[in-house]
Amino acid sequence: MELVSALDKLKPIDKNPPFLILDLRENHQRELMDLPKYTKNKVLIPRVNITLEDLLMGFYPDKLPKDKYLVLVCDQGLLSGRAADFLKRNGYSIKILIGGIETLDNLLEL
């Protein structure tokens, strides 16, 4: 519910939201069920797609700000645990969406 509250607080003029959703799923998984792009209030959701493999190999560090907390999302929550360990060791603030993408879909009801 904390994520829903944070999303509800987003405003169209928000240039620097306090969080970023990191989708760790592979392309074929995102094709089946993608994250919503906008909140119910039509505000762009801050998100980035980086697979767990790419993350662990060190790709895209410029897309992951250390001044925000990262909300990790995967299919069922398993990849997020591995990513959280890696990111915490590298100085990031992490939150994991327990239950994965289906939990987010159910929470947002967009």
C-alpha cells in the first residue's frame, strides 16, 4: 500500500519523484503483462526496465539514481531478492514489491 500512496502523490509537475520502479523482467515477460505507464490521474510513473542479468553485469548504472529508493518488480518476487542484495551492496535504497507484477496490477487497478 505504501507504493500506491507514493503513486497517488505524484503530480504532473513532479520532475524529481522520490522513487523509481525498476522492472527486472525479460522482454517476453513484459510483453505478456507490462507495467502501467501512467497513474489513474494520468501522471507518468517513474520506471525503468533493466533485466536482472544486465543489472548484475553492471549495465545501466546511470539509470539508477542513489538519491531515490528503487522499487523492485519482477514476475513473482524471486528476482527482486537477488537484485536487492546486489543493489544494497552498491549503496542503493531498496523496496521490493512482494508478489511481483500481479501485485502491482491489483494495487493500481488502472
